Amino acid sequence: MSEGHVLIVGSVALDSVKTPSGTAERALGGAATYSSVAASFFSPVKIVGVVGEDFPTEHIAFLESRGIDTEGLQVVPGGKTFHWAGTYEGDMNQANTLATELNVFQDFRPELPESYTSSEFVFLANIDPELQLKVLDQLPNAKLTAMDTMNFWISGKPDALREVMSRVDVVFINDAELRQLTGTVNLTKASAQVHELGPKYVIVKKGEHGAVMYCDQSTCFSAASYPLDEVIDPTGAGDSFAGGFMGYIATTPALTPDNLRKAVVYGSTLASFNVQDFSLNRFKRLTKPEIADRYEEFKRIVFFEEMDS
Amino acid sequence: MSEGHVLIVGSVALDSVKTPSGTAERALGGAATYSSVAASFFSPVKIVGVVGEDFPTEHIAFLESRGIDTEGLQVVPGGKTFHWAGTYEGDMNQANTLATELNVFQDFRPELPESYTSSEFVFLANIDPELQLKVLDQLPNAKLTAMDTMNFWISGKPDALREVMSRVDVVFINDAELRQLTGTVNLTKASAQVHELGPKYVIVKKGEHGAVMYCDQSTCFSAASYPLDEVIDPTGAGDSFAGGFMGYIATTPALTPDNLRKAVVYGSTLASFNVQDFSLNRFKRLTKPEIADRYEEFKRIVFFEEMDS
């Protein structure tokens, strides 16, 4: 295992979520939070984000207990933390947003502490693509950069978004966003269109249908989802996926296709745990042996023998 | 390879189909047709169906050229063949039916020729579940029975349908039908509910998202779909899947989990070829080496290494 750490930039939030299984009120959330904690099961993490004075100190203590460097987590005196409220129904693939209060996140300008600028593994979680570009400018030593986004930026800042995509190595995107971005229904063809923008890898997150990685003019890896007979709260699944991916890849000596495939499976593993409870509650009690067992389960459910010779 | 053949009962049709790629007019179609031809790449097939006098003799010649026994294919003098017309748009997962003319299929009563009744591998393609039950009554030697269905029977004859499911070994069903049948959105939970009706294996066909097999109280296998950047005509994909599955499993010495997994992959393989052209046109030029190559591709795209020790 190398000493690489993962730098993660994005939202830290307090979420109110309602699903068929129950509710969570102003619980710990945010893309940078989910991805940082997921990554922390594999690698040290440095987080960049902003919260208000209302942000419970116990949450910061939790992040630090996971080995996450919070020097880059600004606390705005008198400010209020980003708050999202939403519900999930039916197939739980799509959240219905009830409220988005940006609060201190509205004026978020990610400033990297000096100790962060040598980072080699960088995940730009869903934020304004213009800010994602400014972060990239501060990271001359990056060895693997990755980004995520959302429908809001696809429709609102498509040009800046495409510029970010042209500058990163990995684009994480879900199937609905991929179709929105490209105007193409066929996911293989749509992935190829994003790949042409420049990233080496386009990783399409399909929720209950797994994930697909596109590289070198073709789909190079298709990962199953872990079969769960109950999803408690899908919030943060995609961020947990990206975090698991980044955390694992930062431990590998080289960005080989085999290591990238394993990173996708670790991402799927972390996402599958995350949806088994509200907020980051499942991660709070998650253990390395559980991760190892589930990785093996992923291997077991997709295994089939060679052809008869 | 054993000498098992596959008995397939279902519709033989002339389809008019329009997709973004083009149109086919009164082309060879029908669930029994697609599944029989798919199965014929692995095993001898005996088909049971009905057509009218208008059914082109070249289609019967094609079936026979594939080693399909057509003794059970009734030709009704003066009758007209079942005709379906539909279009596909958008994500191509759902057909819009323009016309369904049952014609001779309306009075279809599957009668098995004496030479068919010793069949060990039986696929009941989508027909009236009461007819499926009558076919099962005629097959005392069946070693593996499988069935498919559609939304029309799920809403119209749910009790008969559940009785068929309780009597077969394998239920093929697509994700939308599974949710309709069970009223359950979560596919793992819904599969468990069908499994409780009695079948040993519930195989959920998810189109572009692959297929999942449920057995022994859990998801025992998850198969990727083959990544295609263009689907010409999705008609018959599910039937081709079932046919490939049945054709392969009939060649195996035992119904082991490993053989069932391979059968699912062969089913996925045949389905992936079928959608690459209208009607059965791709099957007409499909070769065994192409099937072998694609099976290997399926293996390649889902492969990932063991965990680091």
C-alpha cells in the first residue's frame, strides 16, 4: 500500500430525508462527506468544504475519527450550514427535493490549505464546475483527478462542465445525467460521447443496476449492483461509490485496468453499505472485514465458468 | 453433449415493427420462433405453434434448416397468421403496440405430437397460462420446465399464472412484469416473492441492464448485458434469452448452479445478437464462433481480480 491520500472537494450538509423506511432530520450529509468517509476505509483523506456555526462539532469529530484531515473544512462564524430536504418513493432512484438552502455553501470558494496542494488523488464532488476548474488549477501534482456533477450544472453551465470533463481523468455520472448531458438514450453511445471530451474513464452509476466503466473506445467493465432486498436511504450512494473508488485507487501502485476494475467494485461495495441506513449511520459501524466479505460476494454473484472446450 | 432436445410452445407470428433504425413489414416473429431459433444453436428443438395458410413456406424452411422439428407447427387452412405491429422509441425498453391480430392464434390449443411427449426440456413461451398448464399435463418426463408470460396475463389471469409458476422450475420474467405481478418495487424482494410460489429459479430480464437469477433465498447470479452502442430492433430479445438458456442447459449433464449460470450467459449472448437486426435476420447469419467470441466478451467485461491479501 502506498502513502497516497485523497483530496475531496464538495458539499458538507445537514439533510432531512424521508423514505418509505422512515425519516432523518438535519442529519449529517453532503457529497464531500459521503465520499470522504467512504474513501477513508482505504486511504487518508483531506476534505475541502464549508459549514456554518450550527454544524455540530460531533460531526467534525466523526470525520477526524475516520482519519479525515479537516483543515480544509471552513467554519463560517454566524453562518448556517447547507441544508437539503427531500423524499424518495417508488423505485428510490430519484429524489424529490423539498428544500435546498445553500446558506454558507452559496459563497463557497474552495481554498486549498498549503498542505493539500501536493495531492495526487483528487475527487471533485458535485459543485459549480467553475469552482471545480479553480481547484484543478491549484493541483499541479495530481496523478488521478475525478469529478461528479448533477442535472443542475448540466443544464446551467454546460460549457464549464465540459471543460472540467476535458481536464479530469475520471468522470462519474449517473445514467439519467449522462442522457441529459449528451441527448443520447443509448448509454454505451452516450459514454463514448463523454469519453471523446477527454477523460480516460467514464463511469456510469446505474443504482440498482450496477455501474459501467467506459474506456479505450469500449465498455471495459460492467459491475453488478449488490442485491439488497431493502434500501433504507439512497442519499449519498453515488458519492459513496466515488469515495470507495478513489480511496482504493489511491492505495494502488499503478493505474492499471485491473486496479481500476477493483476500484469500481470497492465503490459499489461502499455504496451498497451506505444505502442500508440513513445518513452515514451504516458507515459509522462498518468494518474492514465486512467490506472484504461483500467484495467476495460481488465476486461470487458474477462468477461463471469458461465455455466448454 | 447429451441428446436432450428442447420443446418450445408459443406464438409464431408475422410482425410489423418500426424502430429509430428502420422498419420491418410482416417479418418472421413470435415468441416460439425467436426462442426456438436461439435454442437451435445448442440443441435440437421441437416447436409447437400455429400459423395460417398465409405463412410463407420459406419461414418453415428456415426453421427446419436450423434443425427445428416443425411437426407440432399447425397450419390452419384458410387461416391468417397472428400479426403484431408495434413501434419502439426512446430507450427501446417498451414497445408501443399498434395492432394485435390474433387470427389463428385465438383458437390455439397446443396439441403435442406423440413424438414430443417424452421431452425433458420444456419452454412455455408467453401464451394463456391455462394453455401452459395443459401443456405441462402432457409432459410427464420433463426434467426442466420453464415459462415466460406478459402483462396481459398478469392482469387478466393471475391465478392461473401463479399455478403455472408453482409447477415449473424456471420463471423468466422482465423487471416491469415482475413489479406488476408482485406489487413490489424492489426487484430482489419481488424475486423472492415469486420464488416462494414454487419455482427453483426466477430469472429477471432487465434488457440493457442484464439479467439476475434468484434461487435458494438469494440472488445467486447477476449477468451483465452486452454493451451495444446501437439496438436495431429489441423485438424477441427476451425470447432469444430464454431460448439460448434452454438450448444450452439441454446439453448439460446436470442442472448444477454452474451450468445454470452459463445458461444465463448464453441466453444473454443470443439476446444481444438478436437485437442487432430486425426480425430473426441476425440469427440467420449467426455462427458458433461468433457466439463463442461473445461469451468470452461477457467474461472479459465482468472480470475483476481477487482482493489484495
